[in-house]
Amino acid sequence: MLSRKIFSELEEHLKQRYITVITGMRRVGKSTALKYLLDKVPHDNKLYLDLERIENRYIFQQNTYKDVQIELEIQGIDFEKPSVIALDEIQLVPQITSILKYFYDTYPVKFIVTGSSSFYLRNHFSESLAGRKHIFEMFPLDFMEFVQFRGTDSSVLERFAFQPYQQGIYLKYKDLYEEYLRFGGFPEVVLANNVKEKEMTLKDVVNAYIELDIRLVADFEVSGTLYKLIRLLAARAGNTLDVSKIAAVLGMDRIKTAGYLDLLEKTYFIHTISPYSRSVDREISKRKKIYLADTGLLQQLAQVSSGQVFENQVYLQLARLGEVNYYQKKSGQEIDFIFRQNTACEAKETPHAGDLAVLNSRSTSLGLTERLLIGKHPPGVGFQEFIWAGVVF
């Protein structure tokens, strides 16, 4: 089984009594993580149940907790001994939190569960299982993981994290990074054998997200409208978000559109970042910028420029490491990202000395002494004062 960085953290939590909750978008690898953890359990008093199967959901649809217990005992669980029960896609059983709470409080059982919607999990789990769980978020593969999944040694790459441009590293990994930008980091997409299979899998991810995850948490018929909305958002990746303008295009009121956007963010499909400002400044844009959760999905949904794709990916790489904001005056002067409140970052496909000079000037005016010029390709002989995007992790 191919390993993910999060596995070591999950394995450490397996030793604890608290419920292990793994959440994230559909197809990011939650089920694989669940099975990985179950394999690490050193005894046989354990059970895996996929709640997408009706016969498994039936177990938790009994009238009493005792009836649920009987069904689980039929499946082989001995509640007199420490046990581990792994439940996949718990959002499909609305009453699951009360059942988990009862068994957690009554028997020496460790639950490991997955769910595809943070919207559902955070609202229900925070109320019902306070002090009994820890939520781990899974995302598509980062570039280091992508390299490993593609069967290439990543140890050399790892040594050069955030280091200035090195031609040898660039030449060794540039083709893989281009593939990563094009198809993104969903494990199933990465492991697909050809372009057609990759594109079909990305389409399946979009359909499953709308038809399964969103229908579960939304009390409206959303399919057509939501698909139109996410395509509009994809086309605007890397730009500030004008909710009123989007509402007008959709023919909806602003409040309802804002609710849709909130739902998309809370179910991991989009990310928004706020503007950076150390003081109240009327010249600073107040709108949020938007990015999609995966560059493969981004290009599946809209015809976007290579620059938009690259900026979206740089954002995703930085966001896994710390807080990300952006800086933009209403006049248009901007810095792509302010990383961890102290580092000015600019993403340029082919960076030049002029880009660095502009970045230095703008970051100095903000009092930021740290700056990173992040590039996809070297401009040629004579300028290497940038970081190749493949080592931003």
C-alpha cells in the first residue's frame, strides 16, 4: 500500500481512546487510510463496515442500542474485550453520532470513521461528541506524495525543500510537476493508466461531489445550479470574489449565492483567502480571493490560463504549511500571497529579475522582510534568484 504523510499521525492516534474521524473530499483516500489503520490493530476483535452498502446501514437503523449491539455481535465483535470498529462514510447514517456516543461511553470500543463532508461532521460532531473525538482532514496528494505514487524516489527532492533554484532538481522532477499541475492530486487520478482514464475519473469526482455529498447536506435541488456555479468559480480561480456579480449571472439573490459559496467551502471544494492589512486601509481590497481544491478539477471545469493553474497550485502548496493571505490595492497593485503573516510570495511561471525587484519593493513598503519568488520554469542563463515550485512543501 502506498503511504501518505498523514498515516503516521493517524497511526499515533490509533493508540488513543478518542474516536478517530477522517474527513475530506470524496476520493482523496479516506477509505484507504481507514483500512491501513485497521491493519495496524494487533488483535482480531475488529470490524470494517462500508456504510454505502445498505446491509451495513441497516445495522445502525435499529430501534434500540441493544439491537445495534446484537447486529454488531453477529458481525463478530466481542464487547467484553477491547475492540475496534471502522466505519466508512458515516454521513450516510443521520443518527450515527448518538450511537457512537453510547458505545464509546459504555464499552471499550475504539471507533475509526470517515466522512466526506466537513459541513456535516463539524456541525453534528461538535455537539454530540465533544471531548470524545479528533478530526483529521485529508486532502489530495501533495507533490512529494505524487512523486512517490508515480514510482519515483522523492528523497532527493525532500532535501531541497524551500531551497533556491537548483537546475539538477528542476530537470529531474519538472515533467512530474507538469503532470501534477495538469491532473492534480486525487490518488485514483494519479494512478490511472492514461489521459482518458484520468479525465473520466475527474468527471466522476465532480459528479459524486454534487450528487452525493452536496445532496446529503443541502435541503434544495442543487445539481444544475451548483454545477453552473462551480464552473463560474473555476473560471475565476485566483481572482477576487464578487458575490453580487456571480449572483446576477446565476439569476439568484446575493444571500442565497453566499450560502452556496459557504457550502462549497465547508465541503472542501473551494478555498477562499482574506486580504492582508496591518491597519484599516481604504485602499486595500476587502474581497476574498478564490481557489479550487485541486488543479485537475480546476481544468476539468473551465478553460483557464496556465498562469491561473500555476497560481492555484502554489496557493494549495503554501496553504498546507500555514496561513495564507493576499495583498491588493484597489488600484491593482498586488502581491499574490502573504504567507504566515511575514513572507511576501509571488508566483510567476517564468520569473525574471524585474519580478523580484517589484516583489522586493512592495514587500518593503509593507514592512515584510521575507519574500519568495516562486517559479515554474527558469528564464534562462543569468537569473536564478527564485524557488522552483516543486520544492515548496
